Amino acid sequence: MNKLKILISIFLFFILSYSYAQKKEVIDSLWKVYKTSKNDSLKLKSANYLAFHYIFKTPIRADSILTASTSFAQKNKLNFGLTELTNTRGIYYDVLGQKDSSKVYFQHALKRSRDFNYPNIEVMCINNLGMFCWNNGEFKEALNYFYQTLEFIEEHDSHTDRKQSISYNNIGLIYQELNQYNKAIEYHNKALKIRLEDDRTKDIAGSYNNLAICYQNLNQLIEAEKYINLAIDYAKQADQTKMVFQFHETLGNILNLQQKFKEAEEAYLVAMQMPEDYKNFNREKFLLLSNLIDVYNNTNQFDKAKQAINEADILIRQDSTLYNFSESFYINSVKTYYAIREPAKAEVYFDAYIGLKDSLFSKENAKALANIEAKLKTKEKEAELAQAKSELLEKELKVRRQNLFIYGSISALIILILLLYFIIQSSQLKNKKLLKEAELNAALVKIELKNELEEQRLRISRDLHDNIGSQLTFVISSLQYIQYQKEIKLEDIKKRLEQIGSFTQQTIQELRDTIWAMNKEELILSDLINRLDTFINQLNIQEVMQTSITDKVEAKKETVYFTAIEGIQIYRVIQESINNAVKHADAKVIKIKFDLISNQLKIQIIDNGVGFDMDKVSYGNGLNNLEKRAQRLQSKLEIKSEIAKGTSIKLLFPLKNKKSTIKQ
């Protein structure tokens, strides 16, 4: 049997290894073996390779092959093939992002490989579980599986060197994820030693790159520079062009940290020569441009910095996914335009930076709340499963009772009556116990949910305080600008200090507004109206403001509820509309109207300012921010304006979900 498996493996290896240029012929050959072979083991081996091939291209086809082959293996009790297919099914679910199913199949394949003593499949399953945990951020669990893989290889595999180096490398990378860089260096050196002995230049280049990154994070930059140069040399020897470009980016980062700006510029420019078929080309080029802007700022090459900014702007307009990686780009761009005394452009990039932080802040909140909801649903499923088990138990007891009634004699009938009495009593006790457990679980879920929401609120508050630090950096940059100017007029100093003071007051006010909202589980409409009154008083614009509240709103303003996040978003829409009217529209009268229409809160801000042409206006950050906030609120926003006739902004906010509603 073992000889047959070896022959099958050799045959399939020959088919798969014949030629990458003849890949279609290889797949056709496997299909032929799968459909015509009378050898069941060979048939399943072919099916397994075909399924793995289609997982990454046509998952539906892979699913069909796996389903049919698994059924065939089960029917014919082909345990080896069934174990391989189970492991491949785990890979299928992992690629589809179905984490729970993937883990179950990997674990099931591991158990079967151990039960039937298939060591080659066992080590594959252990390693797959390590990769699964790594991809899902479970780094400690991944580390445990990779250690198991290493021990298994050392114990069972006579050709251990190459596999050992892979395990050492994986363990080192996990320690990097855990920020334990000294441990990571230890295992990367073990992998490197084996790779040097075997003269595998590509793998050697990878190990040197890993070591460079570790030393960079330990701030041992001279060592980091030495290793990244070695990585580049070996990548060139291995003719790995893409690795050369990648490693030059790492080299540029290390040199930039050492303030070797000229050399860093040269390294980044080499990396910029990467071909367009490079994986994540747009993202890598965008990040390189951001790094080059930083270098140009530090070397006073502001024309080059502006050129790099323009190139990055084009990329981000073409690829919206780059927006999430644009924080450094916006910060470096602000520094450029402040340095060349173009504050208007600097403010544009600063507004974009603030918009990005707001967006990421909302995404983090949504993700945290989704995790809480997922936990709640899991507990609900567990409760449903317990109920289903209880119902199944009752059905089994009923069948048993019927059988005893049919086949029992008079004496058996007496015994049956006693038995039924005992069963009913036992069932009632079990049901009572299950009911109490369900009530206890429900109470625990509520407590846990409340605690998690409280932790989320505290986390949000901490994040807000952290954001203020980044914003104050720009205040410091402005002060340093004044400090290092050799010739500057007193009037210019006063003007810049007034701008800094105004920006700081605005930042503090925004922080207070947000903390005001987050300090409450939910807000009522009267809270929002009172907060707006405070804002109007602070702007000292009472003489131009007119607030109109309908009788419906007046009657129910204490019963219209929002979540804290919804409340602050609505407040920001009104606040930004008033600011636009005061700062840009030269309005003499600003009206705010509150009304309730068909379970919707209608808020309208009207001014008699200069207005603008709706057909010609280009939506800047101000109007875009209003649109984004309305989208987050799942609300309808209408903006109408005419030149010399003023502007009207109307927000229709639905009061339909559990938190945003009218309580009777």
C-alpha cells in the first residue's frame, strides 16, 4: 500500500512539474486521470490537485470537485484521500474568508492524519493552522503551531534542512509581529545559517531583509543598513528584480532615519523604477512618493517636493484605496507648503488630513461595534443550539415511549408507566435548568455588552486625546517657522500667532464637543439644541441667528433620541453650515429650523449671504464633509444656492432604528 502511494505521488509530481509553460496541458492531463483512472487513490490525488488549482481561480468549480471527491472517498472508505481532501477544503474556506469553517476543516484533517498515521499530511495541517492563525492576527497561537511544525520536521523528516529554514523564518516573522525583535533576530539567523550552507541566494536575500527590518525597529540603524545592502546584493545574484526594488525602499527608510537624505533619495528613486506589474504597484509608488516628499523637505528641494505631491495626487485620484495610506503624504505636503509660504495650499492638505483621521476614526468604531455584535450573535446561536438539543431529546424520548407501548406486555406496561413518570420529571428538571441557564446567559450577555460599550467609549476618548497631539504638531511647526525666519515683520508674527490661537481654540472646542457627546450613552434633541445655543453664543453671532422650532419638535424634543455618534455627526453638519455662512457667505441673517415629518427629523439652515452657482461650484472639503457626514447618518442632504440669494442646506435624518427614535 505504501509503495502504491509513493508511485502515485511520483506520477502526479511528474505531471505537475513537467512545465509551467504547459500549464493547460498539465490541468488537462489531471482531468483525464480524474475522469478515466480505475485506480481510486490516483483518482483522488488528481482531484485534490485540481481542486487546489481552482480554489484561487474558480472557487465554484473547486467546491464541485471537492464535494464529489469527498463523497466518493467516504463511500469507498479511502481514508488517505479523504484526509487530503479535508485539508484542501480548509484551504478553500480560508481563501473565501470563512474563518470558522476553515479552522474546523484544518482541525478535522489534523485529527484524521493522526488517527490514521499520515505524518506528511499531519505536518501540512499543523503548518496550515499556523498560517490561518497568523492571517487572522492570532500570533501566539500561530507561534505555537509553527513550533509544533519545527519539532515534527526534526523528528520525522530526514531531509530537514530546507523545511527547518522555512519554519525558523516563519517563527522569526511571528516574533516580528509581536514586536519581540531580539527573538526574531535569533530565528532569522538560524534560517540564514541553513540557507547560506545550501547557497539558496533568493532565500538568503529574504533573511537579510528580515534582519534589516528587525534592526531598524530596534533603532540599530548601522546594522540595519549593513543587512539591507547584503539583501540587495543577494537579490541581484538571484536575478530577483522585484526584490531589488522592494529592498531599496527599505534601504531608503533606514537612510532617512539616519538623516542621510541624499543617499535615501537615491535609494527611493531606484525603488521608483519598479515595473507596473509589480504587486500593489500603485500603493508602493504612492508610499515612495510620500517618503521622497519628506526627504525633499529635509533637503530644501521644494520644487521636487511639489512635483512629487502632484504625482501622488494623480495616483490617489485614480485609485481611491490609497486614501487609507495617505496620512504621511498629507502631513509631508502640509510641511512643504508651509515651508514655501503657501498657507492656503497647506490648509487644503491639512483639511484632507483631518478628514482622513475622522474617516479612520469612524471605521474603527464601526469595526469595534461589529465585533460586539458578532459576539452577541454567537451567544444567541449557542442558546438556539441548546434549545434544539432539548427538542431533539424530547423527540427521542417520545419514540422510545411509543416503542415500549407497542411491544410491551402488561408487566412491561406497569414498568413503562413508572419509567415515563421518571422521564417526565427528569425532562421537567432539565427544562427548568436549561431555562435558568438561558436566563443567566442572557443576563451575562447584557452585562458583557454594556462593559464592552463602556470600554469602547473610553477608547474613543483616548483616541481623541491622541489626535490632538498630532494637530498640535502643526501649531509647533508654525511656531518654528516664525522662529527660523531671519527677516520677518512684527505684523506677520502677530497675524500668524492669531491664526495659531484661532486654530488651537477651534481644536479644543471640537474636542469638547465630541467628548460631550461620547460621555452619554444616548442624546436627546434638547441636548443638541442647547449645545447649538452655546456654540452660537461662543461665536457671538446672536444678532444674525434665528432658531425656529415647530410645535411637534417642542412637544417631543425630550423624547427624540440619538446615539452619541449620530448626535455629534448632526451637530457637526449644523456647525459647519453656520461656519460657512459666517465666514464665506457674508450672511446678515442665518435661520435654523427644526421639524418632525413622517418619523424624520428635518433640520434646515438658511442664510441670505452671497450664495454660489450650483452648476459651476467645485465641491471642496467643506461641502464634501457635509456629504460624508450625511452618508454616515444614512440621511438625505439637499443643498440649494443662488448667487446673491443665499444658501439653503436641508438634512432629513430617519428615526427608525432602535437608538435613533421617538420614545413614546
